[in-house]
Amino acid sequence: MANHKEMADFLASVEKRAFKQALYAVQQEDNALDIVQDAMLKLADRYPHAPAAELPLIFQRILQNTIRDYYRRSKVRRFWTTLLSSLVPLHDDGETVDPLESLEGARDEGSNPETWLARKEVATLIEASLQLLPPRQREAFLLRYWEGLDVAATAQIMGCSQGSVKTHCFRATHALAAMLAEKGITL
């Protein structure tokens, strides 16, 4: 069973990665922060006595479900807003309001600035390419390669079979490689 300190340490260690996952999914910083906060509160509230070893899997499942809930609420909200906006006349000005944080490249003390800049540019391209992936491929890729979870844990979090996880990861890696190759980067 995780005590208060273990729970706090776990949440502190996972907050940045969780924020990145949510940001990739919803592509709006404020919404991503809300999602991570909700997921952390749910974990602390509903699983205060969970074993420390199980916290990563439980948290990832909660985070992914919170992201899905965000999409469901957004879909309903857009539906109702569309219906209601058809009843309200449009403004004459026609102005509309469009409803990523770049990877923080840690600079090594011993590396030269050119190498550091090249790595940062590649990381930025990878981040931009990740956003172009379909949501399930991006989710599988981030859970497997960013979070370092195994296939079984990823399948459990995503609520699908292990074969589906492998397929999503395979397609994601090949799509990313193709996108980066178009930009002249070979890995």
C-alpha cells in the first residue's frame, strides 16, 4: 500500500510526462493541464491505498479515460453550440476565435551548441510529427516508448488486445519514420 509520501512522489515524477501526453491528445495547454489535474485528483481520491507498484498503471488508465471523457464532453458541447448558434444571427465583422510546448531539450554541459541545436530541431520535428498521428496510434506510441510500458500494460490501459497495441505501435513508428524521412531525417 502506498503511503502519502509515495503517492506525492509518484505524482511529482509523472506530472510532466502526463502533461505532454494530454497536450498531444487535446492540443490545448489549458485543457491538458485540467486533464492532468483531474487524473491526479482521481488517483489520490479513489486509490489512496493502492500498492505503489500499481500506481503507474492505474494512473495511466485514469489519464487515458480522462482524455476520452474530454473528447466526449467536447463533442456534446460542439453539437449543442452548433444547434444554438444556428438560432443566433452572425456578427457583421465575421471574426472567429480559434479555439505546444516544445520539448525542453536539456543541454549537456560538454556538448557543443551545434550538436545541441541539431538534437533540439530533431526533437521538435518528432513532436510535430507525433501530433499528426491518429489518436490511438499516438496513445500506443507514447505509452510504449515514452512511458516505457510493456505491451500487456499498454493494452490494459488502452482497453484493447495486445495485438492491437502492437499494430498501433508498428503503424505509428512507420508513419513517424516516413514523416521524418520526408524532412531529410533518417533514424
